[in-house]
Amino acid sequence: MTESSATFLLFGATGDLARRMIFPSLYNLLSDGLLPDDFLIVASGRSEMDDDAFRDDVDAALHQFLSPDRYDPQVAATFRTIICYQPVEAGNAAQFAALADRIDGRLERGLSVYLSTPPSLFAPTAQGLADAGLITPKTRIAMEKPIGKDLASSKQVNDGIGALFAEDQIFRVDHYLGKETVQNLLALRFGNLMFEPLWNATGIDHVQITVGETVGLEGRVSYYDGVGALRDMVQNHMLQILSIIAMEPPARMDPTSVRDEKVKALRSLRPMTAETVKTHSVRGQYTPGAVGGQIVTGYADELGQPSTTETFVAIKAHIDNWRWQGVPFYLRTGKRMPARQSEIMIQFKPVRHSIFGRDGHGSGLESNTLVIRLQPEEYIRLTIMSKRPGLERQVHLEEVALDVSLTAAFAGQRRRIAYERLILDLLAGDATLFVRRDEVEAQWAFIDSIIDGWKEANMKPAPYSSGNWGPSSAIALIERDGASWHD
Ligand SMILES: NC(=O)C1=CN([C@@H]2O[C@H](COP(=O)(O)OP(=O)(O)OC[C@H]3O[C@@H](n4cnc5c(N)ncnc54)[C@H](OP(=O)(O)O)[C@@H]3O)[C@@H](O)[C@H]2O)C=CC1
Ligand SMILES: O=C1O[C@H](COP(=O)(O)O)[C@@H](O)[C@H](O)[C@H]1O
């Protein structure tokens, strides 16, 4: 492991993500004594303001977004002292030079740059850094998603950054990889003997991945419209989860070994066509309805005009390799769903020969399921069959849950913001939980095949009332195969 960067340079520091996630995460790291000595946060946005005005803004963001028990006036006062602000408009050489002055003398102790701006600014910002002499072998650069809007544009962004930084200096952020429960998938699969022998087409009937959100556009109209749920959520977070479920066991827990296996799984995704999108995908858009007892408007009303952007997507994916032959992976995600609920469900196959339910000798046999709830609660639940207690001659089976509540099992431990883990790893130079270029490109190749299929088949989003799990065709997508969504 290399030494931790002593300077963190944040572009987009006045933006929504910085206020909601990045500054609260940095504050928490400071509060827990996890930041390096003599650490400096150089914040940059387009807006003109001085250090103190910006520090006041950060303080307001901490009040708004930190859980109240975390805000400590003493830590907050120290936090102010390690932040300075430099306005920089992408392409403004004089402002980049002023930025370099702020960092003068510190480059030798490592610089971690974080791009939390619109992606169109990633390459120009990197060029500004190069021209200002801020790129050395000890400079790392982290980029927020989305990287491009298709394979071709993602290659352009990656080429632009890749011309100035080596791949091992580039950290592509997918904040789902910073979530404790997503990392726990690795522990579950590779830290326990019992699952691996069944973790394949012999043992597993199908896999479901659901990421449901109750929120709508939340003021991100200009970003979201034209992007939609497939690019916003499936291309990155959901395919990353899928890759961890589907990958072969890596030889070691290091960035190369883990990402080599993930990318093999992603490259094995079967591309869709104009024919298969009709049966293997569903697009939806929310209309007015009720979510959690609250009446909400439809997408088009929020937008102020009709749109063909999907706010819900369900797909049935196949991974064409030895391990997963014939095992569908059902993915669905949407806004204005009935609940904020993200989970993975592994449906195991039935026992090979049932001695129950025959000749009047019992009933109730179901196949095992493994549910890994990512949020809002964090638990792992394995359903197994058990005999219902009693003296009946027939054996009546019932499902019982082997439940591990991670929240309860690790009750003393604070649930951290995903960005805390990622920022710490960026500073330390550990890329295991960041996405490599070939992964992003494999993800886009699959997503492009769906988007091309939609265009060719002229597939528009079907309406669904807010507060439902998407259009009825999403239910049909899985029920045609004799399965049903785990709601
Ligand atoms: N918000 C979220 O929940 C998530 C966001 N992301 C990604 O993170 C990134 C940032 O998102 P978000 O914070 O929501 O975006 P915002 O629109 O809220 O913020 C954009 C930031 O970029 C700065 N900026 C805009 N134009 C320029 C320019 N020409 N030169 C220099 N700086 C500029 C803005 O500065 P100023 O305000 O001073 O104009 C602001 O600090 C995006 O890539 C987004 O896709 C990813 C996951 C979730
Ligand atoms: O990247 C994104 O993720 C959020 C959902 O993240 P979560 O951690 O709250 O599950 C989503 O709302 C947003 O549209 C998307 O850009």
C-alpha cells in the first residue's frame, strides 16, 4: 500500500453530491481520526466565494445531512481549518494556476483529485490539472458516474483521462461498492464454505436484484431526462452487484484479481436484440399516484412536458458461461416505487427428489431462498424447510428463516456513508472497490445492446401509477418463467 495522499482536491464542491455525501463523509473520517496528518481539503466550484463563505456553506451542509448525534462543534471547528476554497471554471487557465498555488509544496505528499462535476468536464478538468503542473506519479483522480452515455462516449472520456493518467491512478466511483452490504457479498460468497458448491446452475434456479426508490426526480431533471433508469442505475450499480454475484472466486483480495473476475462475468452478459428486448425488458414511466400515503405527481408533470425517458426498468439477463448457463438474472429498478428497498434474492432449485407431499406423506415443500437486503435494513435471510411441530402422522413442512441481522449483529458499529470507505481507499490508493475501464466498457456494451434494441423495436415506456412496482408487464416478465418477484 502506498502512503495516503495529504491533499484532497474536490471539483464540484458546491454541488449536491458534495454537500450531501462527500463533506459529511470527510467530516466523519476526521472525527474518527482516520485522515492523514496535516490533511488539506482544497474545494473548488464555479461560484466565486472566499474560504470563510465556503466553510459556512459546508457547516450548513453538515447540519443538514449529518445525523444529529454526529455533529460535534469542536470537530466542526477543526474541520473548517482544513478546508480552503478556490473558484475554478473548467478551461480557465488563470484559475487553475491560482489553484496550483493553493497546493504549492504539497504535491510530494500525494494529491487525490475527486471530480464531482458534470462528466463533460472530466477531460477538460484533467487537462487544466496537467497544464497547471498538478499531475505527478503521486496524483490520483477519482471520477463520479456516469462515465459517458454509451460505449463510444465512455471511451472518449476514458481516453481523455487516460492520456494524462495511468490506469492505476484512475479511480472510477460506483458508490454501491462502498456500501457495507455490497462488500459483504464478497465475505458471504468467499468466506463461507457452504454456498460455493451450490452457487451455479446446478444449485440456483434464478437470481433477482431489486433497487427500489420512493423518490422522484429530486431536482435532478436536467441530468435525468434523456438518461433514464437503465443508464442511471443498471449500467453501473446493478451490473456491479450482478458481477459480484456472478464472478468466479478471485485468487486474492487485490484490485487486479477481483476486477479480473468481475470483468469476465460482465463480458459474458448475453447482448440483447430488437427481438429479445420485447420479452426480456420492460420500460416504465411513473404517473401520479400515492407513495407512502402521499399523493405525488407524475414524471411528465415534474418535467413540465411529455418525455420518453424510463423511470423504471426490468430486465431478464443471461450470463453465457459454464457456471450460469440457463440461470436468468432478473433486475428491476425504479423511482416512485412503494418502498425504498434494495435486495438480492437467490432462488435455489428444488430438492432433487422429494419424499414429502407424496402418498399423503406431508406437504408444504418449497425451494430455499437466500435474501440479502442491502437497504434500508441490512440482513441476510436464508429460508429453510422445517417440520411443523405436532403429532400428526403426516410431515407438514414450513419455511423458517435463518436470519442474520447485520444491524443487530454489529450493533455497536456505526453504519457508515458509502463514500467514507471510498474516500479512504482513494487516499490510500487501493482501487479494489473502484471500477476499471474494461468493466465500464463491458457494462456499456450490454446496455447499448438494450438501448439499440429499444430503438429498433420502437419500445416506449409503459405508464405505471406511482407507488407500484412498475407496469404490469414487469410482473409478466418473470411470471412467464413460472417465478415471481420477491416483494
Ligand atoms: N447528486 C447525486 O446524488 C449523484 C451525483 N452523481 C454524479 O456526481 C456529479 C455531480 O453531481 P451533483 O453534485 O448532483 O451536480 P450539481 O449540478 O449539483 O453540481 C455540479 C458541480 O459542478 C460545478 N460546475 C458546473 N459547471 C462547471 C464548470 N463549467 N466549471 C467548473 N465547475 C462547474 C458546479 O459549480 P457551481 O455550483 O459553483 O456552479 C457544482 O459544484 C455528476 O457527475 C453526477 O452525475 C452520481 C451519483 C449520485
Ligand atoms: O447513482 C444514483 O444513485 C441514487 C441511489 O443511491 P442510493 O445510495 O440512495 O441507493 C439514485 O437516486 C440516483 O438517481 C443515481 O444517480
